Amino acid sequence: MQGEELIVKNGSITLRSMLDFGEFLEIKQFLEACHSENCTVTFANEEIVIFPNEYDAAKDAFVFIYGTLAERHDVIEKYLRYKLVLGDEEPKPTLYRQRKEKNDMKTVKLSEQSLKLIETLHDYTDKPDILNAVADALYYDADELKRRLNQLAEEVK
């Protein structure tokens, strides 16, 4: 991503997501350029505003985390697998051998097409429960996926 042309000197810009950058270093360099041009940056997906003359350790940590996720998509896949297959309602440290697996569900890697579907849906809805339900449905067979998508379409209307 060539972001320098997006910078507004002494102004502000809103970008879709930190995940649109390829890696942490790219985000960091872009934000440094914004700082030198006195440009405020809002990342809509992450709901984070970076002011040019502000030091905020928490925001710096988020930039690092999202930058890492941008270059390491496998971390996102592992998180989705955890939430959909292994995650409990109330998280607690659990020994793997003690964990009861969900009925008839296998741990699978989401396909690129499935991840793209989730990303696309994320662009059109701000309801995480819908995204979680669709991601969950991707682990089931096609008939179950179709049924759940139809159900979700009705809820969105």
C-alpha cells in the first residue's frame, strides 16, 4: 500500500483498516509520515484515532498488534478456530485433554474463500454476532450453511 499520497497536511484522514497494510513496519512508517505532516488518522474498522502530537502507549500496542495480524494471517485463523471450535462462553485456562469437543465438529482450517467471505460481510455489518454465526456455519456442510445464511439474511432485514 502506498499511503503517502493519502496524507493530508495539517488535516485528517479516515482509512478503512490497519489490516489493509502489509505489515507492522508499513503502518509505523505511514503513521510517522502522518505525524510529520500533522495529519490525524482514523482507522474505521479498529475505531482508533491517532493524533499527530499524542503519545498513547495503548494505541501504540494496538498498532503493533494489528500490524502483526496484517502480516501473519495464520494468527487470525488460529483465533477463529479457537473461538469457533474450542472457545467456551467464559474463557478459563483448560488442559487440552480435559476439553469436551463440540458434537461432530472437526478442527479445520478456513479456506481463503471462507476468510474472504467473513471479511466481506464485516464490511457490510457492524454486528459481530452475525459474523460469528457465519464463521461458525462455515464449519458445517453446505445445507446447514445455506440455512444459517438465510436465517441471518432475515435478521439483517
